[in-house]
Amino acid sequence: MKHVITAALLALAAQSLGAQEMQSYDTTLSFEDVTFGLENAIANRGLRLEHVSHVGDMLERTRGDVGSDVVLFENAKVFSFCSARLSRQVMEANPMNITYCPYDIFVAQLPDSESVTIGFRPYPPGDMQPIQDLLDSLVREAIEE
């Protein structure tokens, strides 16, 4: 009986997490326009782009190596950056908020799709709300919403 309850609780927790997997927006802007808009939005806030992960290129390059013939993305990148002011604020509230830094925003376009998706993973309510608000404003600025 204990295992059944544990399994049920794990399934419920997975459903709760799945419901908040990401916050995203679709746009008909080109992939290049969205990434350019995001880079500008980050720079306009005085933030420094730390890293760009070329996820789509990596997955395409290694597709055959892992025995797949599925093309996942036309384009896909993840942009990583940090805010010294906001990071200090959220980590002074709880030093273990370090787990969320750096902050990431993805831009992805599926094969044969006219739309581009831009988004980020949601952060827990409370201490991390300033980061959630920052990411949402950057994404909206990138697509001029």
C-alpha cells in the first residue's frame, strides 16, 4: 500500500511540474528577428549575454550519431545571462536561489513552421518573482508584444 501511495504522489507531483514546464510566446517574426530582438532587449537592460547554446545545431549534427532520423528544429538557441542586481536580491532572500542562475531564454522554430516560439522555464513564486518578471519583459520586448 505504501508503494501505491508513493507512486500516486510522484505522479501528482509530475503533473504539477508538467503544468508549468515553460512560459512561452509564439510569433510570426523570423527566427533571426526574434534572436536579434532578444539580444537587444538583454543589452537594453545593461545585462551581459554570457552564453548562447546552439541546441538546434548540436541536435542536428549528432542526429545520425545517436541513430535518429528525426529533425527536431529548424532553428533553436538558448541565451544565458545574469543580472548582478537581481541575482543579489534573490540570493540575499535565499542563498539557495543560486540554483536558478544563470537565467535562460530559448528561441525555437520547428521544421516547416512559420512561427517561432520564445520562452523560459517558470520560477517558483516568492523570492524569484523579480527574475520571472525580468524574463517575461525581455521576451515580450524581443517580439514587441
